[in-house]
Amino acid sequence: MRGGSRKGGCLLQETEMKRWNDFLNKDLEYPKIDAFLADITVVCQKHGFSISHEDSHGAFLIESYSGDYDQWLGDAYIGSKLGEHLATGDEK
């Protein structure tokens, strides 16, 4: 399965996480992206909404808050464009 590899627990409590880099075709640690996703889950909890997705080609959906969506968001993997930038040391 592509995505974040967790050793159990909530995304917000995760300390060691690897994400699939679609450009490099391997799992690596990305603490800055983990922090970004953790911030998003805090905002979702604060407002009582979650971000979901209908499928890989459709639009995002806003749902009532559920920790299940935090897990799904936390399993995000690194797309090939960002993966290439991260591999070359250019995050922009």
C-alpha cells in the first residue's frame, strides 16, 4: 500500500513515519510534510469538519469531523512532482 507507514497511533502523535515518494519509488521520512498534515488535522478538529475525497479524479469533499479521515489524510504519499523536488533538494 502506498502512503504513510505508521507504527500505530494517531497522526498527531506520530513521531516516526515514512511516506511513499512516487518519484523515487521508495518510502522515506518527511518530517516537514508530517507537520503540515498534523496542522491540517488540528484545523479540521477545531472547525468540526474533515477533508475527504470521492476518488482519485474527483473533487475534495467536506464531511463532518471524524478521526477516520485524519488517518486517511495521514496516509498521503508524495506525488511525483514534489517527490522530484524533494529528491533534488528543491522543495518549491
